[in-house]
Amino acid sequence: MSISDVLATRYACAQMVASWSPTEKIKLERQFWVQVLKAQQSRGLDIPTVAITDYTFADLEIEKSILDPLAQVIGCQCKTPEALIELVQKADAVITQFAPANAAVIDSMQRAKVSVRYGIGVDNVDLQAAKRKGIPVCNVPDYCIDEVADHTLAFILGMTRQVVPNAISISQGKWGLAT
């Protein structure tokens, strides 16, 4: 199936599914991209590679379930720029959590079209180097917002109610108001 056949099929399907649910539409979109990748493979083109530099989760099953068969996911636990350089050189997309994506790491990216940061901040990514290479850097702006707000309120309540001083006082066998 050629790319033009795939695009024509996509257009026809899009006309049919205007009333489908968002989940059904996402499934169709995924099927479309699978067909595009199969067409690319039949022409000898590589499957895109997504390099995940580091992560604190048990595994990458969620990422793999989303990206497979659209891309090959390679996960590592890189902690140094040297290890990162080796991983990201041939990656089409890079996802990082805490690994230091400095200028040397970004400069080594030969095929990257995007760099994504698990989390709100991008302080571990050299944004100027990424800009020079034309690689957009994205983040997850709403990551852990509820947890941070809950934690902040817990600290405020803890300070207002003197939870820590009272706990220390009680652990020392004293009972009464902490000062």
C-alpha cells in the first residue's frame, strides 16, 4: 500500500467516523499510523526510535503499549552525559526524566525531532543547545500539580498546628503544648 493509498483511506475513514467517540477515533488514528509505518518499512525506511534516558517507574510498559508498533522504545538508566550521548545519537525522539541533557548530549542527537521531559520543569535540558539544533523541548505542565498542592497544604497545616514540635515533645515523654 502506497502512502497516497493510506492517506486516501484515512480521509475516507475520517468522513465515516465523525460521530465516533474520542476513544474510537484514537484507535483509528493509531491504525492509520501503523499503516504509514508499514508503508515506510516496505520502502526500506526505519521504524522511529524513542530513547527513554531514565525513569523511576518499575518498567516502561505504558510507554511501550502506546508507542508499539509505531516506534521502537529503548529504555536505559543513563546518569552521565557520556551514557546519554551513546543512547540518543540515533534516536528520533528522546524522553528524559532527570538525566542531564547538556549541550554535548543535544549536539550528539543526529536524528531527534523532539525532546520530552517527564515532569514540569526542563532544568536538566540545555534549551539553547536544543534551539540551535532545531529540536523542540516539551514538558508535562500538569504533572503532579494536585500532589504538590496537597503537600503544600499539609506543610501549612503542620506548621500551623505545630505537628513536628508536638511529635518531638511526645517522643521525649513530654505531654502538653509544644513551644
